[in-house]
Amino acid sequence: SPAKILQQLANFPVSSGQTFLSRIQPRYNIAPNQRVLVIRGASLEGESQYAAIKSVEFAEMHWGRPVANRQLVINTRLENLEEKACAQTPPKLTIRPCLIIADGYYEWKNKAGSRIPYYLHRKDHHLLLFSGTWQTVSDPKTTTRDCCTILTCPASRSLGHIHNRMPLFTDPMNGMDWLLDSSALQRCRGLLKSCSIDILQTHSVHTRVNHVDFEGPSCIERAAFHRQNLLF
């Protein structure tokens, strides 16, 4: 509910949060190129897009940045950001940071030619904040829109049996630091230290989550894996 989201994000100086969140419908199976809920810096009108952030705001963005041949980049490797930053003199990289808000996420484990879907979420069922970057994309065939990608890092030992990468999530305090400064190098390193996998738990879910039209609370219910010839 909007009240619970605002309660868990109380340290973010968001104005009109209740009004914005009241328009957001719960989602259980968000696919790339669909809209996700984010927190981003709110620059004042007339300021540079990289101006120092004084407050933050909720927004909806498309998950994934379009590139050539209609491909979507949905994740950004933390290592790639650091390499780009270190290649500059002095080491610096200016980006537009954001936090993607979610209850949990899906990951798929490859086993014996099958992809087993898992749902990962916090043990206390609080929100996860994924560190991300965003930009405004203009396409002659579509309207201008804001797009975001999720930062990823190597998976921890406890999650590596599912996938070799994981989202770079953070807590509200470090997340606020991420939004306040667009100089990425030091902030990324700080986020990595705050990414504690001890708060997560996992369980397998039904393979119907592989279908983008499958939606609802049953998406995240525990289910033993079984092969399916058809989704429905």
C-alpha cells in the first residue's frame, strides 16, 4: 500500500508521495520495457541535469535502454561503470542515479536444459532498493521517455548456485547517498559494501512466470519445478 511504502522510505524527502503512489497498481511479473517505480533526484527547473540534488521524487520509468537493432539493455555491470570512470583523468564518471523499488525479483537457474525460476525477496518482506541509472531517450518512432537499467555485481556465494550475477541493492541510507551525488566511482564502491545478501531468501516458483501475461499474487507462490510443454 502507499502508506507502507512511504513508511519504509521515510528518510527520502519525497513531496506528494501519497498522491503519486495512489495511482500505482501492484505488479507481480514485470518484464523489460514495462514501467517500474523508481526514486530519482528532483532537479529544479532550469538546472543542469547533473546539478546537485536537493530533493528526490517518485517516477515511473521504462525498464531497459533501447540500443541498435531494437535490443534493450536492462542491466548495467558495476565493473563497466568503474572501468569507464578509471579510464578518465582524473577518475570520474557522471551519471544519473536512481533507485528501482521492488518487493523482490526473479532469477532463473539453468539445469539439465531447463530454466528453473526462483523468487528472491527480503526475509522481513520489506522493500528492496535496486541501484540503477537512468536517461531520457528520444526515438523518432516513439515519444520521449525515461528509461532505467539496474546495476549488477557478481553474485554472492549463497546465491551463485542460481545465477552468477545479482542486482546491486542497497539500504535507504546508502541509497540516499547514491541519489545525492552523480559522481559514480566512489558511490558505486560504497553501494557494493552495503549490499548484504544475508537479508534475502529464495524459493522456486511456477514456470508460468516465464510468460509476460501471467500476472497476480500466484506468481510468487512457492512451487516445485516441473517441466512444461505448454505454459497454459
